Amino acid sequence: MLSFEDERKKLVEYMQSTGVLKNERIKNAFLSVHRENFVLSYEKEQAYLDTALPLIHNQTISQPSTIAIMLEMLNVEEGNKVLEIGLGSGYVAALLSKLVGESGTVYAVERIKELVDFARKNLEKEKINNVKIFCKDGSLGLEEYAPFDRILISCAVPSLPKPLADQVVENGIIVAPIGSRFCQFMTKFTKKNGKLIKEVYQLSTFVFVPLIGEFGFREI
């Protein structure tokens, strides 16, 4: 039977073989974070399948290859100040924490209190202490801690929330899945001379849980 460590390596090798994982620093982040610590207890055996897995409150932990695509587009640098919207179980925040390093900080927003508690425990298991967690409407961002070098929206949005567009630095990057509730295009925004330059990932579409909030989708 394969160990989690072996399965983690096989997943990384698979993502490299398909071309979604190229950056060495992102590869090392995937190798150093234990995804089995961020899934529900009865899903641990599935932790290193390249698939999304269910969480509480109809939320999910994203497919690893989708996360790899987002992180490649986000181009996080050591020392960056990063905002993640949609903390979920904390897995992506853990990967971001490795990418920003000890000199950087990750700010993560999640509206569901039970997920905030779950993610905090998971990050403690990984001994990660450079992630600051907030329970609030993520579509508003975190104005009191802005601006941010990078912003990652880990949930579907109908369009880029204006507060988040305002909270990224000049030459900063925002990555978000944008579209309807049922189909989104992964989109990268780079702020140049105060304006956002848009690039769309063309190789596939995505399905994320919706961002519920003032500048997101309405709760059904």
C-alpha cells in the first residue's frame, strides 16, 4: 500500500506530466503540504486523487491540478502579502504560505464559521503560522490590511468584485474563476497604470462553489 508521501509525489509527477505544474517553487509547496490534513476524515484515502473533494456546508477542496493552474497564474513571490478569498479547509492557504515564505503573509477570508475553525486546526497541524484568518464577506476584501501584492479568489464570481480590484498594488495580480454559477473561466488581472489587464486561461473551463456576498452571488 502506498504511503501518503508516495501518493503526494505521484500526484506532483502527474501534474508535471500534464503540463499544469511547471514552477519549481510551486512543486515544492505541493510536496511539503499534507493534503490529507485538509480533507474530511473519511476522505483521507482519496486525498491524493486529482479531484475535488466535499467539505461541510456544501463546500469543496479544489482539484489539485486546478489549484496548480491558479498558482502558476498568480506567480507568488517570496515576501509577498497575499489575500485569499474562500479559505475552505485551508489547503490553498497552506500552499500560499510556503510560496510567500517566512517573510510574507497570507490573509484568508471565509464566511462560514465552521470552516474557519476547521481550517485553523488544519493549519496548526502543518505548523503554519503566517496565515491570518478572517470570518466575513470575502467579496469586500480586507480594506484594513490592503493593499496586497496578490489576490486569489478560490470561488466563482460573476465579475471581479470592485473592492478586490481596488485592494491590489500596482503591478499586482488577481486570479479568479469568473462566469456563471455553473461554468467559469480562470482569469488573471494584472494592474498596470491603475488599470487591470485581463488574460483568460483558454485550455479548460472550471466549476467552483460560488462566492456569496455583496459583490458576489446571492444566496439561494
